[in-house]
Amino acid sequence: MSNIKVIGIDLGATNIRGAVVNNNAISNIISQRIKSDGSVEDVLNDIYIVVDALLQNDTASAIGIGVPSVVDVAEGIVYDVQYIPSWKEVHLKKLMQERYNIPVYVNNDANCFAVGELYFGKGKGADSMVGVTLGTGLGTGIITNGKLYAGHNCGAGEIGFFPYIDNILEYYCSGSFFSNVYGLDGVQVFKDAQAGDVRALELYAELGTHVGNAIKMVMYAYDPKLIILGGSVSHAFEYFKDTMWQQVKTFAYTKTLERIKIEISELQNSGIIGAAALYYDNQK
């Protein structure tokens, strides 16, 4: 991997976080609260504040940006960004390149997670991998032939929208499961599980069945060598892993079951690092 410095920007629901990534090293992270209800220009200015601050203290050869939306990857146009109502269609790549005069790469946050694992995490060097983020929602990024596959509309891997039970998969297979199905706060359920609360552990066991079904969908659809789980829910893996594996083991093809590897991400600041990794993926 070349000694290139890349700015990684993680655009979230309430904050923008960014840092300069140089191979496995990451600079101090700069965070800016965003005006999510503001205009297109308001949120752009929040991004500029973070990038300007990073460039005051360092240099960079490119910028990678992860956003919670559908992206025209070639043109770097983002559409209908979650939690930012004014961002219906923003030509983010063009605007950033005009301001900073360096290459800019834009993709959705689930794809950034997958490509970050490919270059900096447990997926390093993998030619066939799927990254699954279990957070407020369910996101999936696909690596095939050692490169990110985003699909024609950057929508490849959106299994969270598959019909499932009486809703969609994401309704049951995400951190929102506890509130969607039982009206409970997921953070409190996690704390209760840590304390050994029987009911909380039962709820995680139920979640594990849904996660196992999601993994089977990934296996049937993409047949990867490796699946990496990330996102906030993955921190509770010990509470749902048994029922998850019970469900995974009902997969129809026994040889595939023998070969599949499922790992838990250990990548810190994966949103930032994954955004920076877009640069490397675009050099292939």
C-alpha cells in the first residue's frame, strides 16, 4: 500500500467526523455537529469546517466521504441523505473537488465499512467478502474479486429491504429490533444483558435468530468466503452468537457451511477509515 495521505469523512446523523489516514495511521479526529435541518449550503459548510481544519495541520492527496444515502458513484452525487432533509440531490464530489483541487470519492456508509475492512481490517486481502453493519438499520457492502461492488445505482446488498415475516428484514435484524417489536430501548436492553438479566438475554437470543437468517440471505445471494459483522449491535455478539449460528447451520449446502468464515470487526473509527479506503479501491 502506497504512502498516501487521504482524508476520511464520516457523515452521520448528527455529526461529521474526519481524520487524515496514512496506511494504518490516523490523525487526531475532528468532529463537527451538523445543522441537519439546515440548507444544503449549511451542511456543506459543516463539512468544509472539518476538512479545512484537517488541512491546516496536514496534507492530503485525496478525500473519501461516506454518506447514509444512495450515491451516483461515478459523478459523486448523493440522493435523499438520511436525517438531512435538504440533501435531495447534492453534487458533492464536484463541489469538493472545486474547493480543494484533489480527487474526491463518495460512497454510502455500508460500502465504506466493507472497503475499510478490505484494506485495514479483518478482510485485508480478501477476494470475496461481505461486510454487514448492524446498527440502527442493516447495511451491507459487497467485495468481489478483491474490489467493492456497489451495483449500478449503488444499491447492491440492500438486503435490509427484503420482505421478512410481516415487515422487512431490517425491522427485525438491527438495533431497532427491540423498539420495533417490544417498545424497548436497545441501549437499556444491552445494559440489562450485561448484568445477566434473563429477559434481556432472551431478547438477544431472539435477535440472533434474525441475524442468522440475514446471514443465510447473504450466503444464498453472494456466496462469499468471509462475512464481517460491524455496527453497534456487533458489540453484543456474545449474547446472540449461539442462536445466530443455530440458524446459519440450517443453510442448505453443507460444503458452504464448512467453508464460510464469520468475523466480528475490530476496526476502530471504521466510518473514517472506510471512507479513506475508497481511494485505494478506486486505484484498482
